[in-house]
Amino acid sequence: MDKQLKAQVVFHLTGRHAQGDAAVGSMRPALLAAYRDLDALRYDFPVVLTQGDRNCVQSLSSIVDAALREVAPPGVPGEALRRRGLQVERQVRRLVSAGERGTLGELWGRAVQALAASADGAFLHDVSKVRNALVADGEVADCNGLLPARFLRHAWSAVQKEKARAAQERIGKLLIRLDNILRADYARSEAALAEPVLQASFGAAHHKMFNFDSMSKLLSRVGPRGGLGERRRRRVEESMAALRSQRFFAGPDTPDVHRFEFETADAALAAFRERLPELARLLKALQVAELEVEGAYVENVHDAVFADFDAQSVTPQDLEFFPDYLVCLEAGKPGAQGSLAEALSTGVPLKIVVHVADVLEEAGLGQGQFAFGMRGTQLASAALSLDDVFVLQTAASNLLQLLERVDRGLRYSGPALFSVYAAPEGGALPVYLQAATAMQSRAFPAFSYDPGAGTDLAARFSLENNAQPELDWPVERLDYADQDLQAVSEDVAFTFADFALCDARYLDHFEPAPRAAWGEGMLTAQDWMARPLRDPVLGVPYVLAVDEADLLCRLVVDERLMRAALRCREAWHRLQALGGINDSRAERMLARERQAWEEAHQREVAAAVPSPAAPASVAGSDAPAATSPATPAAAPAVAQAEPARNPDEPYIETIRCSTCNECTQVNPRMFAYNENKQAYIADLKAGTYKQLVEAAESCQLSIIHPGKPWDSSEPGLEELLERAKPFL
Ligand code: SF4
């Protein structure tokens, strides 16, 4: 083993750097080379927390776009105005990413001020036009560690305001109608018809026109007596008192409203339990009031129903009307998650937001089964086992895109868990990019489980908008110039190891490999994971990175991190299966069906081909040709129907492929799927004979036949031919 390979192997196995600290601090995954100046790009962030109910969060760029559409004429005449509007938008983005806070209107003003020094009158005129056309305003929020709680709290407030409005309207209408019942009753009562009261009810101008004493006697004789029985009056009055004194919904007459946001799930649960009798009282008052105003209260029936109405009588459907309890937690903070599972399993409409700041959560040896855990990501997956809990997991960068899902969770009548990843600020990458890479690399994939969406898993579970969900790792094209300045273009997978490279806390797991040491003994992290090697001498894994000067580098990854990457892939496979992708049971069933179909098909072909003796015996005869059974004797005829194969030529028995992705992961350009989603060799020369042999080895059905190498100069052919023998 040469010295450099030996150093790589030692680092991979031990994680000990050959020359002290690794110099990878300024490096980033090669696929992120293009995203150096994020502020210059137009993307989803920052967002504006507007006052709308449904569309309560909008991206800054969408608001500016709408304003520009409004005021800038299409084409060249509007170009200058558009450019100036976008210039201010960019400045707002810069201010926000530098930590400034404020509403869109305020930040717009500050951005214009900052740009005005170098601008002319036309600029000020144009940007003020755009400012006046901005249709939404509100606090501007960037993608940072505060975003998960800020975003969810704002969306939750919008839902609660909507609930409060509807509740106040319902309560207000009932109070008016109940009051009318009491007034009408009083108007018919003896007290109301007494002479002084009758006189007072007329204006002073009429006092001398009528004899109120006679009128009182007359009306008392002919009019109906007070219509409300004592029990009904009490019911109406009690209902009105309960409606007026409720503390669940804010309104002009309810200054002392309960608080619904709590620091911990336990506190929220305790408050819910304490308020339950009060909630039951209000619920009963609402139901009694509604029966009363409709004149549908039947004492014989309803008295018994409402006599025992208490906290036990409240159903989950009843709770939909009431405010939900919000709890914002920081994952990993002592005590924050203590009784989370218990709280979620109570059925109480708690909306719990967990901010996960560390996906990897590197623990010391002896703490748990693995020294390198991923507990933050396991939170939402674990909540899936609680059947009636709404679960949403996503990276902060994806929150705006999942706003509708967030809204569904907040409106769901039961408990909901929102697990959102946002790295702390101060890392090598902006928080937005860091969050996006967590999702892209499957370290923190997005998914949702909505128990209200249907009765089966297919309706309830969604893998949301993860990139290329059918693959283990998303693959993107990387174009660069090699050391001879030749353009190179290759497909690069973005793996869990690439994500770890974006986090300054985990740089110790990488060691730069000098260009002179780039050799056969190195495997991309993706290839390594496709077939983890027991003997690291046969291949150490690396990721492609770029340094500050955008020079391409290879970083060897230590085994500890690669094991975490394998576990991440396993977790992703489980999510894929829940989402109906690469479901191993379904695939096995499919493979069985395909095999059965193929055997039946071969029997049919065998039956259709006449046996060698048959033509002679039936020639010239009117007798129908006898159908040959699918006997071994018919086999040669079937074999003739198959295309003759040159054993030196590689091929796949495509018809038997079970779409397991193993070969396409080895090389997605060499192997591709046909329209039936079954693999074939798309471009033999897009890869090496080594990859062909590896694919044959990893194919569960052994249907890849590598044939003979097409490039006799490929290194290691002797060993590869030996490995290929079982598949020829
Ligand atoms: S490895 Fe085999 S079964 Fe899997 S996709 Fe490739 S050819 Fe099909």
C-alpha cells in the first residue's frame, strides 16, 4: 500500500488527522460552489408576516413582483422602474440578513435611504411608486434560528384570530337573541304594563294625550301574561351570564382572556385541564342558548341531557371551536421534550413546535447505542406511531412552501407536532442554505402525516417536496474545469456526508486528500455506501468540495460519519416505504408477479411453436394441429425464439427487473429505466467495467450480466473478470 493511501485509510478508520487539525474550515460541498452570495439571489427569504388569514406569510420577492406588475409597464418602457424596485428589494434582503428588524414598510424606507446617496430623482420617484403598490406589510423575517417559532406563532395567531372572530360572532348573535327573549317577556309582564312604566315608555310629548291608567288596565286584561316560565327564564339568564363571562375568545367586552401560549407541553396540558370545567360551562351555555333561540328546548328531553353536562361530556369535535395551545420548544434543551410523547398522546389540541438546531447531535462515547446520533430527526418519526397526531417535519428553508400544510396542522382538531430544522447562526453557510442542504441530503427530509386527510396511509402520509424522492441521494450535474482546463461534467450525489461538511461542528470528520493521492483507492461517498467495504484498503470514501478559490478538492470521510450516513439512508428508506416509494414488500410482490407472468408467457410461446414432428404429421391433413404441451421437448423451440446472446456482450434481463434502484445508483447514466420502470443498459461507455460488475453484484435478482470489458486498459480487470464469472 502506498504511503498516501495508507494515510487515508488510517484517517478513515480512526478519524485522527495526520497533521494536526484538518484544513477544511473554508471548504464547502462542490455542488454549493455557485451559492456564495445568497443576498444577491432572489429566493423565498426573507418572508413578510402579513395580517392575512390564509396567506399570512408571503415572500418578499412575491410581494415586490406583484407591485412591479402593477406599476411597471411591460417590456422596455418599464425596465428602469423594475430594475430600481429590485435594487431596493436586494438592499432590504441585505439589511435583514445583517440582523435589522422591522416591517416591510420600515425596511423599504431604510433601504431607499441607504441607496439614495448614489441615486437621482428618477430613482426616488420610481421606488416610491413601487412602495405605494406593495399590497402587503408586516414584520420581515429571515431564515434563521428564530424562524421556526416566529413563523409558526404567526400562522397560529392568524388561525386563532379567525376562530375568535367566528366565536365572537356566534356568541354575540346568541346574546342578542337571548336578550330579545327576555325583553319580549318583560314587555308582556305586569310590571311593564303598570301605569308609570307604560307612561315612561312613551315620549314626554304624549304624556298628556293618553290616559295611561286606563291603557294599563286595558292591556293587562287583553294582552298575554308573561310567557317565560321560571325555569326557562333561569336557563336563558344563566346562558347569557356564561356567554358574557367567557375568557376563551378576545373581544371588546372580554378584556381578561386566557393565554394560550406556553413554555412547556406540561404547562399547556395543566392549563387545559384546569380550564376544562370552564370550557364545558361555555359549551353547555352555547348549546342551551341555541336551542332556546330556536324555540327547540324541550324540557322533558334536554333537562336530563344538560343536568350532567360537565368536563367529561366534551368531545374532540367540541374542541375544534376553542383556541389551541401553542408550545415552542428547543430540541435538546434540558426538560424541553420531557413529556412530549405523553402530551401528544392525550388528544388535547396542543400545537407543539420543536426547533431542531443540530441534526447530527454528536454524543460522547458511551452515551447511547451510537456515538453519533440523529435524535432531532427521530422526534417526528416517533410521533408517527401516535396515530391521531398531525406531524410535519421540514427544514426552515422549506417552511414557506409548506405554508398550506402548516395551516392544515394548525386547524387540525387534535394535537400537532411541527419539527423544524434551522442551524444556529455563525456557521460557514447562511442558515437558509444550511437548512436547504439538510433537506436535500436526507439528513432532515420533509414529510407530513395528516390524520384528517383520509383513512389510509396513502392519503395521510406525504413525502412533500424532497428532491428526487425515488433515489437514495439526489443527483445533480457538476460542471467544472480540470487541472488541464478541460471542461468536465459529471453527476454528483448530494449525500449526508456533504451535509455534514456544511456544519462547522463536524469538520473534524474530513481530511483533505492531496491531488497526487487521488487514485483507484478512493470512492465517492455514494459509491462507498452502495456497497460498504469491509476492507478500507479497497476504497476510502470521499466527498467533492471546493475551497475559497473554488478549486476542486477531495475530502476523505471518517468511518464514524459514514456509519451515520448509512443510518440516515436507512431512515430515508423507511420514509420512502411509508410514502409508497421502493416499498420492499410491494417490490417483492411485483417481482413474484413478473416471474409468474414470464413463466406463463414462456409456456404460451412453447405451446404455440409446433414440435419438429408436427408439420409432417399434419401436412395436408384436415385434422386440426395438436397443441403441444409446454414440455421439456418444446424448450429448444423456445430458446430459438429468444434472441441469440453473445456471452461477451453485457445485458440485463429487463423483463425480470424489480426496479430496486441498486444499479441506477451505481451509475445513473450507464443504467436507466424504460417506460415500464425496468432497468436496461442505457450507455455502456458512461461508466467502467468495475461499475458494471458492482451493479451485477448488487442486483438482488442476479439479472445483470456484465459480459466482457469494453476497455481493455481499465485497471484491475483480472480481479473484476473473476468477480463477474457468476453472472456471465
Ligand atoms: S439492480 Fe437488478 S433488479 Fe435492481 S433495478 Fe437494476 S436490474 Fe433491476
